[in-house]
Amino acid sequence: MTLLDNDLLNLINLVISFFMSIIIHELGHAFFVKIFRGKVNGLGIGMFGETFFEFKRFYIKKDFYRGSIMWELPVNIKDYQLILVYFGGPLFNLIIGLVCWIFGNPEYQYYYDVIMNISFVMAFINLLPFYHSSSMKSDGRGILDVFKERKTA
């Protein structure tokens, strides 16, 4: 195997691991939405722009560097349930990272390390409280807003 082949495999591993981490993250949100009797209207890679691929409720949009989920939650959802819905994505990233770290086959450690590191970084970044845009907030911002609204209510 030449150096170029190895670099190409590394790049493919990085891209696949990145998209897997995004999907796992969004499935974490979907898991808690469903547990609390909500509805997942869509889940995919990308938030805005043209849709390149669509299958039932899964889609891939033009800005494929982030994930998104569209949900409907019951009107009577409790604060702790909403916090778990926001925390579900980072939680699933942390779980996958830990599973790769603890149970990863040493023979294929490089491949496990990539998805593990991407998952840990994705969980950390998504728990930071910030706005992506005027209408989109991070999971950490969503959690913080639940606490803020609780104090003012």
C-alpha cells in the first residue's frame, strides 16, 4: 500500500466518521423526542439550502457540515424532558466515544480513534451555549434557555 493509498483511506475514514457522528447526534435527540411522545418530522445532514437526497424523513442538504432535526413536542412537556431532548445528541456522542475508547479493537485503533475524537469534540461544542444564527441555537443554549425560562416563569 502506498502513502497515497493510506492518505486516501484516512480521508475516507475521517469523512465517514464525521457524518456518522452527526447522524448519531441527531438520533440522540430523536430518541428522547420519541420517549416523551413527540414526533420526528425530519432528521438529516444539513439545515439550509437545496436537498440533494431524501428518503422518507431522512435528508441531506447543501450545507452538509452540520446536522438537523425537526420535531414536534407535546405542549405539556416538562422542563427536565426538554433538557433531555436537547442533551440527547451530545449524550449519544459521548456514549459512542466511550464505547470506541473502551471496546475498540486495538488492531483498528486508528479508525476507532477518529470517530471517538470527533464524537467527543462534537459533544463538547454542542454543549456550549451559543446561537448558530438568529433562529438556531446550540444544544447547550437550549438547555440554558430552559433554566432561564423556569426562573422567570
